Amino acid sequence: MQRVRGSAGGGRASWLWLLVSATVLAADQFTKHLIVNAFELFERLAIGPFFDLVRLHNTGAAFSFLAGSSGWQNWLFAAVAVAVSIAILVWFSRLPAGRIALRWDSA
């Protein structure tokens, strides 16, 4: 099997997506910081007739899964997220030039 490298995985487009991802991550952390400093736990602010902004803490995973654990789950999920992110970056770097659709075939 021949490996093909191209600009779809590298170059300016990749850096743009990395910049967008970093910006979203920074905005997420900044808004969390704002809420933690401005709201007490369980404090609620009605934004509209169907939307409230509430400060809550989810100590588990999705829907408080493993919330009663001692904290090991945070490291597990962080490690899984890092591994998947690295795998996706490697996968994207190996896509042929100009390839927009993701490649799933094994050819």
C-alpha cells in the first residue's frame, strides 16, 4: 500500500482548522471562568422564555456516568480524547491532496 501525502492534511487549511479549534477551546474555557466567578452554585439567570443560564457541576461523564468514582475517570477520558485526537490528526495528514470527503475505504 502506497502512502500519499498532500495538502488536504497539511498546509494552510490544517493550520486554519487548528486555529479554529484552539479559538473554540479558549472561548469555552473563558466562558466557564466567567460563569464560575459570577454565579454561585445552582444560581439561575432567565435569558428568555425558554432558556436559563445555570451554574452546575457535572463530576461524571455523560449524564453523570461514574460521578461517584474517585476521579480516575477524568484521567481515563482525557487519555482517550488525546489518543483519538492524535489518531484523527495522523489520519488527516495522510489524506490525498484536494480530498474533502473522508476516506473510509481500505484500498
